[in-house]
Amino acid sequence: MKILALLFVLCMIVRLAFAQENAAEKAATSELPSLLSIYKDIHAHPELSTREEKTAAIMARELRAAGCEVTENFGKYDNPNMKCYGVVGIMKNGAGPTVLVRTDMDALPVEEETGLPYASKVTTKDDNGRDVHVMHACGHDAHMAAFVGTARALQRMKDKWSGTIIFVAQPAEEAIGGARALLKAGLYNRFGKPDFALGFHDKADLQTGHIGVTPGYTYANVDSVDVTVRGIGGHGAYPHKTKDPIVLAAEMINAWQTIASRENNPIDPIVVTVGSIHGGTKHNIISDEAKMQLSVRTYKSEVRDRVLTAIDRIAKGVASAGGVPPDRAPIVTVDKERYTLATYNNPDLTKRLIEVWRKALGPDNVEIVDPTMGGEDFSEYSLPDHSIPAVDFHIGAVDPEKIAQFKKEGKELPTLHSSKFAPVPEPTIKVGIIGMTSAVLELMKK
Ligand SMILES: [Zn+2]
Ligand SMILES: [Zn+2]
């Protein structure tokens, strides 16, 4: 008798779990037609980072329609003259945990070459006054459609969860600074500190219908470093009367690569890229200085500190070994404004959500994917010490047949930011809604 009762309870639990997943899928399917028209509208009318005025208005309208209390123009950039178009929608449903759900809103200065009927034809002037085309080449438009779908689905399923959801439509992800602008304006003081933070991003090499996720570090710390190598200029024919900053710069570039190979624990990935080098004016003049711009990528904060210190030490050491006087030592500056912290997917939370997604999408449709050394300012929401458990997961955006065909032909698929990249809207947005809705329900279930 006891066994029968136990079996009955187990059956009820399984049935309830399935009912919840089916409810997420059902809500996603019924909302899809109207979400696709929102998606195509946003895709055809992209806005550059920090200028997301019209896009933010759509997000505010949709969150309000989904029953949220909405705050617009939220956020504070360092430049007081810049308006911030952050949108925060609060969905309250009694006592319980607080979960933050984030989408990004900005597009890129790319000329669209997808040939889609709803392709962007938008042009504008960038911050330097140059004429540029604008395109949603990173798929943030798909994120927004799935974000709105998630809000609608959770509004309809209020009997299945309790607590508070903070929906955040974030500006300026590509330019870095959007998430920080929202936190600086007191996102957590005003709307409450979340117990969990969730984000998603489409993936340009993952098949539609699949969710991908990386437990632990998924995106890197990204730092920008400027180095001015100061020498003593003179005639190109008399190097012995000069200190050549270009030769010193070349030595520094090689020596910096030994940080990865000789100073660093090989299991901690690091990248030191010299993306720009400029010095001199003419064949026969040894210049006074050379300037370099570096991109430095790491995961752990102690590795980040060590690499940045090593870059400075090596630059100064090379100059000193070359006989540059101390008052002409290189100037090494780490940009304290433009940096991205590493995104860390809380391993326990990731494990929990993988189980949820396997049930919702099928066990073969959830993939563990490799981390990248790219950057994502979603990291800000979990705070620098990762004290708020967070997960930023991937949504497959490419037709599996297209992946197979490109593989067969030995060709690379268009990457994010490519003029030819566009997610397949229907399954991508639908899986985004199912993935996000089922994750929120898991964390807030009654
Ligand atoms: Zn991007
Ligand atoms: Zn992106």
C-alpha cells in the first residue's frame, strides 16, 4: 500500500513538472506570431549603442502590456550629458525570491548583407561624425523578442510562481558600460538585489533547438592598456646617438608573449594582443616615441592583476635594459573606465538549470560549450565577487542543415557581428522563451 502511495506521489510530481514545461512551450508557441512581428520591426530599425531610444520605448510598452511596473530612461553614464535608455520592468507576485532577467538592446555599425526581406537599411552618423550603416548583427533583436515572450509567458503563469522578477532591457552592451550605468544609478538599491541573475545570447555556431551553456567562467575579463614608449629621437643614420622607441616596442611585444608561456600557470588562459602600434614619420628619422594599444583577456581576478602588473614591469624593464633614462620610462596606463569583468556561471545554478532544460527541450538538446575569451557585461549583474548566482546561456541560432553544409564545404559560418549573420527567428526566439521561462519557474516555483 505504501509503495502504491509513493508511486502515486511520484507520478503527480512528474505530471506537474511536465505540465510546467509544456506550459512554457505552449505560451511560447501562442505568442510567437506577434513576437516575430516585433522582432522584424526591431531588426529593420536598429539603433547604435547608447542611442536605443526607440527600441527602449518598444521594450517599455511591451513590459507594461505584460503587467510590469515600468521605469524608463534608467541608468547613469559617466558622461553626464548622455541620456541612458535603460528599461526596468518589475513583475510582482507575492512573497518569494527575486530573479533578474536581462536582455541587451543595441546594434552595430555594420552594413547588412543577409538579403532578408526585413533587412536593415538604416544609416546614421557615428560618434566621430562618420556615416555608418546600422545592423542587429549580434542578434540582440532576437534576445528582445524572447525577453518580451518570457514576460508574457510568466504573466500568464502567475499561479505557478511567486516572488519578484526584475526585467532589465539594457543599453550599450557592445560599447561596454550599459550594465555598469544601470548599477551605478542604483538598480539594486531601487528595485532590490536579486537572488539570481539570468541572461541569454544567441550563438552563431549552435544549431536551432539547442541551448548551450558553460559552467564556471564563460566570458573573460577584458582590459585595455595604452603604452607610450619614450625614446630619444634622431637621425636614422646615427642610431648610437638615440634610444629607438620602435626597437624597444618590438622587444616589448615579444617579451609580453612570455607572460603566457613562462609566467602563467598554463591552466589559466590569458591573451595579450597588441592591436595597434604607431610611431615615427619617415624612413630616416628615429622617432621620440611609439604608442601601442593592448587588449588583455583573463578569467581569474588574481591572474588579471598579475598580467597587468607584468605588462608594466616588462615595458619598464625593456626600456631600462635599452638604456632609456628613468625620466623617459614608458607610460603604461590601464583604462579604468572601459573594462569588462569575467562572466562566471555559478556552477551549482548551471547544473540545476541544465536539468531543467533537458526536461524542457529533450536530453540531447542541451550542450556544454567551451568558454571564450570574448567579453560580456552581463558579468556586472553578479557583482565583481560573483556573489549573486548568475547564468548567461546560449541559444542555438543556425539551421542544422546549414551547419552541416558549411562543415562539408570546409567553410566558416558567419560569426556574430558579421554582415551576413542572422538567427533563424522562429526556433531561436521560441527556444529563448522556453529556456528563460523554465529557468525562472525553477527558481521561483511555488
Ligand atoms: Zn556583440
Ligand atoms: Zn551580443
